[in-house]
Amino acid sequence: MIMIEAVVEIPPSALTEEILRAIIEEFITREGTDYGAYEYSLDEKVEQIFEQLNKQEVVIQFDQRTESVNIVRKNSAVVW
């Protein structure tokens, strides 16, 4: 039996800006409600995630088993 990595890190540079923004927006709106002290606009939240990606604080992961994409803090990223 051949074992395939289940989770693959996707570098932002491998994605078009349109696809990258769509992934970020889907991630942000996944929960649907923001309970923070300050209400940020979608554009502000997208910019925050872009900055975190550029600083390599978060990474984009694709789970081949569930065919889903997630953005996770680098120190909590799944490593196979």
C-alpha cells in the first residue's frame, strides 16, 4: 500500500491573487459571527490574513482526504 501525505502546505505564491483572496474570504466567513470588541470589515480581516501569510505566521494547508483548505498558525500546522 502506498501512503500519500494527507495534508499538503500550499505556498501563497503558488496561487493567483484571486484564488488566494477567495480562500482567505472563505476561511474568514466560515464561522459567520465575530464576537470581538471591535468589528472589522471583511476587507480589514482579509488584509490581516495577507499580512500573517507574508510574515509566515500562518500557512495554507490542503487536506487531501477531506479535499478542504484551512489556514492555521504555523506553530500548529499539521506535519506529516
